Amino acid sequence: MAVTILSGCAPDQNRYKIDYNHPSFFQQILVIPMVKLLDIFKDVLGNYGLSILVLTFLVRLIVFPLTWKQQQSTQRMQEIQPEMMKIRKKYEKNPQKMQEETMKLFQKHNINPMAGCLPLLIQIPVLFAFYQAIMGNEHIKESSFLYLQLGSPDPYFILPLIAAFTTYLQFIVTGAQSNPQMKVMVWIMPVMIFFLAYQFPSALSLYWVYGNIFTIAQSLILQKLNKKEVKGATR
């Protein structure tokens, strides 16, 4: 969803210029604080690429409670897969009944099939704010990190490929492929991310890659913790 909305944005620098004297409400609460944080972290670390890394960590820390709920919902979804397969087989010729029984199964186990979308929904305004922070901050646009010019797309398509691959890997690690409502996104999202990443500033793509890596690492850690809890409960 975030990707779909962002796809309507054009990299017009004047359109997203920040008016510090008369900022909009959105700029006041998100864009300008983000610009200031990026500048502060850059002064400490010496590079906007690392500044983006720290800011990404802070954003992921804020949405961690939602991510935790998402991971728990995903685990429960995997646990009821045998029952879901039985429902699909039993009502394969009656899609409406299949959907009704599936929803009853979700309610029975207190599962929200759309829980995986919540962290993404939270990130939509953050992505917009980050985009405006990049386009409206001359220092970021003119900065470089490794071979990247942060205000311009990656000319070698390396970052877009990494963004697409880590997006796909994130879906696999979080178990999204086991959720019928999310299954199609496993393939669509990486493709969309690639086509967006080679058009948008490298700083935005870098934020996305950092975020994916954090999500993958976080999911692996949470899965290990969940397994320990299950083992402890069965003893």
C-alpha cells in the first residue's frame, strides 16, 4: 500500500521544498523533525548514509510493538495451516463457504489475518516524511554514501535489486507466504519496489533496505524467542 501511494509521487524538488517559515502541519510534526534528526546524526557519524541507518533503527523501535503482534499472528497462522487445508479441500467448490469457515477459524484462534499490514501502514507517513526530508534538504541531496549520490537514483541498479531482494526475503522470513491474504504480495511487492527504487533518490531506497534488514533480523530473533517459549510451556 505504501508503495502504491508513493508511486504517485514524482521526484519534483520544488514541489517538496520545505517552507520553514510557514510549514504545513505534516511538515511540523514529521518532516522538519526528521530533517533535524538526520542532520544531528550526520554531524555525529560524519555521513548521511549512517544517519539514515540510525533513523531507520529508531523508526523500527517505535513500531516494534506492532511488529511483535504481527509475528505472533503469523506464528498462529502457521499453526492452523492443517485446519485451513482441510477447509479448502472440503469447500473447494464453494468459495463463499470456504471464506466463511476460514473467518470462523481465525475468530476461534483470535487471529487477525491483516495484522501483517499494520507496521506497513504506520510507515506510510514516515516514508512520505522521509521523502520530503530528502527532497527538501539540500545537504542530503548533495551528499554521497559509498558510490551513491543520495539525492539521485542508483545509476547501476544495485540498490534497487537489493531493495527488491530484501523485500522478498522479508516476506519469506515473516511467513507472509502462508497467509492467503498476503500471498500475492510476496511476488508483487519486490517487483514494485525495484521499479520505484531505480526512480527515487538513493537515500529513500537505502532507508527501505535498512528497514528490510532490521525486519528480517528482528523476525528471526522473535521466532527463536517464540520457540523457546513453546518449549518452556511444553515441559
